[in-house]
Amino acid sequence: MLEILKQRQAHLVQLLEASEFTALAIVPGPNFLYLTGLSFHLMERPTLFIISQTGASIAIMPALEKLMWESAMPDVTTFYWQDKDGFDEAFAMAAAQLPAGKLGVEGLRMRVFEADALRCHYGQEAIANAAPVFNRLRYCKDPQEINLIEEAIAISELSLQETLAETKVGMSEKQIHNLLKMRMLANGTEGFAFEPIVLAGGNAANPHGHASDYCLQAGDPLLIDFGAYFQGYSADITRTYFCQYARDEHRAIYETVQQANHLGRELAAPIYTAHDIDKAVTQVLQDSDFADYIVHKTGHGLGLDVHEAPQIMIGNPMPLQAGVVMTIEPGLYKANEIGVRIEDDILITATGCRSLTSLSRELQIIG
């Protein structure tokens, strides 16, 4: 694992050399884990890992983490600080070791007080969002990462199948939701990629709704969006089912989404960009009788973050590259009546893509 971490850090230095930044500061989270192999909670104690263009690495670390940090990262110049003393001096000493220039930070993750501490000692105008650099860092997954994502998917798919076998008319969204979580835990998940979304009937028209006491009725759609979490990596899968029967219009909506999902998986390849895929998939929905029910883009990258680069959306010119793991998840939502989403996790290969999810995409009747 140490060799893999060194390769990842060297990759970041290459990205850094090609950027406007002279150093990058990382706080606990996916990038921190990716580069150090360590997972820290993002709490009140500032914890930073900083890499410069020269390849030198610096850390600002609470003293209570010293044993774990030193054992894992012995070659990093680290400035420890005690609660009783505060962290200001550690930031000052770290800043003195950094080259002059622009310091890039994680704009979607770094908090104001950490950024303020860096500005105080590094320069008010020297801190900027380095999201484009970080997006490239984890853009393509290595074989080990793909294996972990596949394990999370396998746990997820088995758990959903077991849950559906017990799902019946009269069960509430909360009961199905809790059953799914129990099955995932029993099958080996180490947590949840996010709180499972289980929505029945008209509630399914809210793409990110929360499970309620509403009870499943005959004719209802049942939308389930969920994912297991395994060694830092997540699955993200959505399927929509129908309880006992599906009305004609609901079947037509489902089949439209199914066609869009199929086209997305057929087209996904390195010859296309994220823009190309979203445009083609969304066009299927727009050309149907249900264009007014479109509310979101086609998908997103998947890895240590459930949503990461590339965002599969109009206007994103990022090319799909072999090693990218992403979702294809077109959906249609008719307010207060039905929502249908079919979401697959796919791996871009040298010649096309491979679906990592294997659950059926055919319209299925349950309950």
C-alpha cells in the first residue's frame, strides 16, 4: 500500500507542476484518505496535509494523532499542536516552509476557519480553489479501487434482492428502508454510501426524498436509490419497481427511462465527453411525451465520493477515459404521481464501457 500511496502523491505533484499552484492543502476526507491511507474525522481540530511542487510534504496535526500519523507518514515534516496552545503557531511554521506563490485548497471541503488560518500566514490573496487539480487526481481508478467498488456493488445488489423478496403491500417506506439497511449490514457493508432513498407512490416524484410512514399500495411505483460502502468506496444504484401492476402511462414512462439508460451505456466510451453522453441520453427523454418530467443530469463519477468528477452533464467537456467509474441514471418525475430512475455504475474501458451493476433493468412487478 505504501508504494501505491507514493505513486498517488507523485501523480499529484505532476498535476501541481502543470497548474497555477505552488502547493496544495488537503483536509480530512476522500483526497486525504487517497493520498495518506488515513481517515480522520473533520472536527474542530484543523488537520492538513500539504504537498508542494518540489514534492516536499508538510502536515499540521493535532498532537493526539501523533502516534498514528508518525507510524504511517514518518517522512513528512509535521507541525504538531496541543489543544491548550492552539494551532496558530503550527500554521505559521508550516507557512514558513512553503514556497511563495499560490496555495490551492479543496473548495468544496475546506472550512472557513482553516482557510482563514492559511490566509493569515500565507497571504490573503494567495489561497484559491484547486478543484480542477483535485478532480484529475482521482479521475481514473486503478484496479484495486475498481475491485473495492465492485465489492460494494455486490453487497448492494444481494441486499436489494433479499429486501424485495420480503416487500409486500402495506409495508411502509420506513420499513423497507430499514430492512434494506439490515440486509446490507448482514452482507458485509462497512456503512452506507448515503442514507437509502426508499419512496413509494407519489413520493417517488421527489428524486431525493426521505422514507416516510406512507405504505405501499397496489399500482404504486417503488423507487430505491442506495449503495453499500466498502473500504472507503461506494456503490450507487437505483431501481424502480411496481407493486402488483403498472398503469399504462407508468409503463410508458418506465420504458422511456429504460431506453435512455440503455443508450447511455451503449455510447459511453473514451471517444466521447461527459457533455456528449448527457446530451444524447437527455435527448431520448426530451423526444418522448414526458419531456416536462426531466429534472436532473445523466450521472456523475463514483469512487471515494459518491458524487465526484466527472459530472455527466451538458457543458462539461471532460473526456471519458479508461478507468473512469461513473453512473448512468436518467429519470422522469411526474409531481405527486410517479418517479422513475434507473441507475447503473459503469467502468469506462479502452474500447467502451463495462457495467459493474448487474440487476435487471426490465420492468418488474413486486409485492
